[in-house]
Amino acid sequence: MEKIGRVTHFYNKIGVAVVVVEKGALSVGDIVHFKHNSHEFEQAVQSLEVDQQSVQSIKAGQEAGLKVIEPVKEGWAIYKE
């Protein structure tokens, strides 16, 4: 697994994390792992949104909203296989 980015914000009421890709790319359909200390979970990327517009992928330096299956916090790392 390779670290590709991190969580920059989390909207609890709607279960959406704002993520920034620091290396590589993130696409719809990817399996990602969210990790912080001993807590981690994995999920498939169902959709990505940039400025409330649906996109298929983002690359290094870009941010997007991502619906998550568990609450996360700012600073959590994102890994991709």
C-alpha cells in the first residue's frame, strides 16, 4: 500500500471527507484505506466531487469530496493499493 493523500476536512452530517491527493491519482472504483494510529478501514470510492461537480478522478495537488462509510478526522492518511 502506498500513501496517496490525507483528509483535510470532514462533514459529519453528510458523511463526506474532503481529501487532497499528494501523490499519484484517485479514481472512482479505487479501493482506499483510511488510517489514523490503530484505527483503519477500507472502502471503494463510489464518487468524487470537485466544486459540487461529479468527476471520475483527481490527481496530485487536487482536492475532492468523498463519501465515507465511517467518520474520519483532519489529518487521517489515505492509502491505495
